[in-house]
Amino acid sequence: MEYENQYQHVAEAKYDCLLFDVDDTLYPLSSGLSKACTRNIEEFMVQRLGVEGDKVTEVNRVLYRNYGTSMAGLRAIGYNFDYDEYHSFVHGRLPYENLKHDHVLRNLLHSLPIRKVIFSNGDKVHVAKVLTKLGLEDCFERVISFETINPTNGINTSESFNLRESSAEILDANTCLSQSVFPETPVICKPFKNAFEEAFKIANINPQKTLFFDDSIRNIQSAKEIGLHTVLVGTSHRSNGADYALESIHNIREALPELWESDTKKAEGVAYSGKLAIQTSVMA
Ligand SMILES: [Mg+2]
């Protein structure tokens, strides 16, 4: 494994940013939030948008698969709704009480000598609640949430999308399920490249020097294509696109000890001043 040794050797200065997803990445899937979220989304679709109850699970699955989030899919197929209302409906009743302070992760994150940024498709209230419940609210330099990259709130979309929407009809469940090509969505979210590019701009991120953690293989593959180094969380099986795979975020030290080694390099006076200047300028 000559290549691996070589890799280990140069890895010390390889990263200047760690980019983290939140849901099912910073806490395990077994907490039940994800399942509850899906149930709430389906309820929103039936109660607020009139999607047929017997098809809602399948429609939601298709939209999620094609768009990265159900919301992005719903907007793409013609539904228009207030983003805040959607978020409070789907996240407002999540079992946040299942999340407990994670001292192990907190210590790991605090001991990492590299800047840490959150990049979530979730809204800012949800992300803040999760981080507070986990006791991680002071572990990150900044949070990039849904609102950060989607500053308008649904109905106030850009002119080009208004034009499209004015002539678009809502795809009903049957059409949606038989569709092979889907319309574009006005929502910017992972796994789309424009979401990553926006995040890079906002937080001064150099993808080539950034390690990205996410539980979604689709997000990981997209991240890899755009130049990020990638860690798939929630499985020890390293799928295509993932440079590393961690069963749990708690395994980060065992899998990536070199992340801590850069601390030694800093102490040795390696030229870090430029990077520190960037860090300061993007403090949230
Ligand atoms: Mg996730």
C-alpha cells in the first residue's frame, strides 16, 4: 500500500476546512427524526397541497430521489407555498427530545485544529435546535442553512422562475410517478452543484482543501464531482464517490487521525497566516 503511505504523508496540510451536514450525520439515523420528518412531509403534501393520500408516499419518494429534498421537488412540479410554513410544519413536531448532548462529539470537534462549517438543507431554526440539543452550538464557525442559499421565501422567486411558473401546471401524482424527465426546481439545495458553489462563495471555501461529511451518497457523489474530499457517514461501506466511510461521526479520529496532526504543523510555524485571515473575515 505504497500509495496510502504517500497519501498519509502529504495529508497534514491537505485540509483547511471541514464541512458538515447535520441530519443523520451529526446524530444517528436511529434517533427517529428522519422518519418523523418524512411522515410530516407526507402530511403537508396531503393536507396543504391536496396530494392524493394513497400516492403520497410514492410521490414523495420520487421527488426526494430526483431533487434532493421533497420541497425542491414539490416546487419543481408546480406547487407554490411559503417556505417558512413548510419548514415549521415538517420540523415543528420532530422528536427533538431524542437528541441528547453528545460530549464525545463535542470534544472531538473542539479538539480539531481546522475551521468547521455546517452545510444543511434544513432551515436555520431546525439546524439551531439540533445543534443545541446535541450541545454542539459553539463548535462551528458558521452555519449555511436553507435560508442562507435561498434568501427569498417561496413566493418571491426570481423573474425567470415566475415566468415558468405562470405557464406551468401542477403535475398530478400519476403524471409525476410516470415521469422520466423532471422540470427544474427554483430551490437551491444539495446535491445540486449550484448549492455547493453558493456555499463555497458564502464561506470562502476552497473545495480542494475541504473535507465534506454527509450521510447521503448522492450528496457525497455530487460533492466529489465538484472537487471536495468526501466522508460518507452512517455506514462503513465506502461507496463510489466517498473517500472515506464512517459508521458513526464518532469514528472520525480513528479514520482520519491526520486531521489532528495539522495542529503540530501550525505549532511549527508553517505558513498559515493567509488562511487565518480568511477565517477571521467569514466569522458569522
Ligand atoms: Mg443528512
